[in-house]
Amino acid sequence: MLATALAVSLVTLAAAWRLPGSNQGYEPVQPIAFSHKLHAGEMQLSCLYCHAGAETSRYAGIPALNVCMNCHAKVTTSFAAQQQAQPMESPELRKLYDALALDAALMPVAGRSPKPIAWQKVHRVPDFVYFDHRAHITAAVQCRQCHGSIETMDRVRQVQSLAMGWCINCHRDVNRTGVAGKPVHASLDCVTCHY
């Protein structure tokens, strides 16, 4: 009996074991069920429209809520005009409007302040790793290379391990084959990512 319990415990631990920093398969539930399948897939919004920081910063960043409102301030209005009906509002859009302290007419609610959304970070590298999106965007590396087919995901998950070996192998491959038809020199020097 004890041996069986020990064996089950070891199998459970082995199944859950990951290398330090590897969150491959991590797929947290977000405070707003934002569908990349709808926005990046069906509507074909560019990743860089919402994650503009990837071109100019080390981090791609989570878009500010006003980026969402660039479309969603008009989407319900234009839909209502087309249908000659009241604007349709999903429960997920209501969460966005509530975070921005907006009423049903998308006007500020007196006495309320906007509140940030507590998004859960999906793709992480350990703190001792330096990663810069700018270098990869400049070299024309496609987002899906590291993030997988985001345009097919209703809920984002980490597809790649993002482990050092995975990154080094990618750098070795692109040094041989180039990126988007251009030769590149992706560094294999330790201090590029660890300093």
C-alpha cells in the first residue's frame, strides 16, 4: 500500500516536473477573455498594432486600454447603426468599459476612476536572461517563431519552452539560413543574453 502511494506520488511529481523557467504549455485564464483568434486571426490585426512596444522597446508590453478603445469606442456604435438597434455589448466588453469607468453610452462615470486590468503574463524568461524584442523585430523574425500560432488561440498559451537551448538552436539555424531571405548574425555569445 505504501509502495503504491509512493509510486503514484513520484509519477505525479515527474509529470509536473519542468526545468526551471520553463512554462511551456502555460495557459492562464485572463481577467477579460480576449480572443487572439478573433482579433489576430479572423480580423487580421497586426501583432504590432496592439503590441507596438515590440518595435521600440525591450518588451512588447500589454496594450493600454485606450488601444482597445481605438476600435471598441466605435465597434458598438457602428454595429448599432448597421442594425438600427441598440449597441450590442458582450460581458467581456463590459469588463473593459468598467475598467475604464465608462457607462453604457461610453461616457465617463462621475466619481469613478479607471482601474488597470490584472493581466497574467504568459511568456516569461528567467530574471537572469536579457531578451530584447527590438532586435528580433528589426531582423524580421515573425512573432509566431517564439509565440506560436497566436492567431489560432482563443486563450494564449506558451508554445515554445523558451529555454536557453531552444534559443541557441534558433540562433544557430538563422545564422545558417537567414531570416526572411536576409543573412543575419544572431549572437551565440553568452553576454548577449546573460550579463
